[in-house]
Amino acid sequence: MDINILKSKKPKVLITGANGLLGQKIVKKILIDGKYDAIATGRGPCRLPGEWEGYDFEQMDITNKKEVMEVFKIYSPQFVIHAASMTDVDRCEVNRHSCFEQNVTGTKHIINGSEACKSHLIFLSTDFIFDGKNGPYDEEDRPNPLNYYGKTKLETEKLVQNYPYNWTIVRTNLVYGTAHDMSRSNIILWVKKGLEQHKMLELVDDQFRTPTLAEDLAEGCLLIADKGATGIFNISGEELLTPYDMALMTAMFFGLDRKGIKKTDSSHFGQVAARPLRTGLIINKAKEILGFQPKSFEDGIGILAKQIKLADYKS
């Protein structure tokens, strides 16, 4: 525990899931901007870069109510960005108990902690609350999830909407980026590596998303805190793309042979959980109210390329 954060007069932002991709980007942006104190929390030990300074980290399992309430009692944050979630859609379909515990029960505990401190609660949700029949969607469209993951996120949205103090739901989709000490890949790195190894890659052209750079999503969450904005906001990229489109753009950016990219459709893969075909999010509200302006997908590839080079240099 950092006693200086407890004494600081800056507003405190508690981040759940801080070891994950989005959590790391939020902590980094807070450290760069200097407007808030960051309390990073995660289920296991801290996986943030060792050279980062000026934040506090607490191990906190959101499914353990006692742990959650203790951390909230210590820090009493003005803002909570609840990014911790079980997001592997197929695993959620198979392990429904774990999915419910993490996504619903865990969020109930975060709501309890936030309520005790009267915190502004910012909750991360998903485009998978929609059925994908008529996307892209705005904040007023009616949810109809196709899979268990989407059902738990919709159930949790309803809990958040009953929170008695300031609340904001952030819906996003297909978040991509690189993070410290994380093994999980993303579509850009997967395509780049596969084509460099002369593999044949199959990508669907019947699923549409608005891919979201993790840095942009972190910025959107903090714009909400800056402006005290409440309600539901879509925070994502603007371009409606298929994975096949994204693969072609990645190959073009890195000068790789596109002949290794084969077009297919969703029926080819037989995934455990049903996926909505055409989601994507309309972000006009975030642009107008928050001043949010996401990077293009091409610019996002460029940002990742620089991060890969830097990581390779450091290693």
C-alpha cells in the first residue's frame, strides 16, 4: 500500500482487471496525464511493468466480497472502472458457473464496494449483448444476446443501472493491442506472425465489428471520469470491418503476401458459442458528449508495430 496515494488530494480511480490489456492501458494513461491517483487491482500478483511508478496495486479477487470491501474501505475511490471480466466466449458457454461468478457475482461485489464509497461506477460491457441481425448498434437499440457470455453482461448492465449513485456503462467490441507480460495475441499479431511463417490463414468475411484500439478505449473511460458523464456510451473504433478485411489491411501495412489469407465464413469453424454476425457500434454520442475520437484501424496497426519494435528492443 502506498501511503502517499492515501494522502493525495487527487481523485482516486480504482481499476479492476488492471493486469489485463485494457487495465494496463488505463493505468498507463493515468500515470501520463497526472490528473488522478490509480489504484490497480487484479486477481493475482501485479503484472504491470516494473519501471512504472506512482500507482498502488492490490490483489483483489472480485468474487470474494470480503476482499473487495476491504480494498474499498482502505482507498474510498471517487471513480471505479470495472474492467475485470471473463471474456472467452466459448469458455463462458461451457463453464457457466465460473462465468456467472466472475461476470455477475463479481460485479455485485464491486457495486457493493462502490456504493459504500459513493463512487462513480464505470462498467465495461460488450456488443455481444446484441444478436447481430441489424448492426451496427447505438445506445438505444434493444439487446438480445445469443450466447451465455452476452447474457451475463446484459444481466450485469441491469444491475449497474440500479446503482444509486453515478454510473456509466461502456459498450465496446473487438479490443486489440499489446500489453506487458501478456501471452494472449490479437488479430494483427496473429496475421503478421502467420504470414511471416508462410502459413495459410482462414478468416471469416461474414462477421462485422468496429475494432477498438485498447488505448482509445482507455481514453474513452477516462473522458467519462473527466466529464462526470453518466448513462450508456458506445466506445469503439468507427470502421465496420470483417476479420478478413483486418487481415488484408495488416498484410498490406507490413508488406506481407496476401495470398496466404483465405476467405471463409462462420459455418466453417463450428465454435461452441454462437456469435452475432453483424454488430459494431455507433459512437456519435461519445464523439459529441465526450469529444472521443478513435484512431483508424490502419493507425492502430502502426501503433502496435511501434510497440512490437520497442518490446523487441527491450528484450
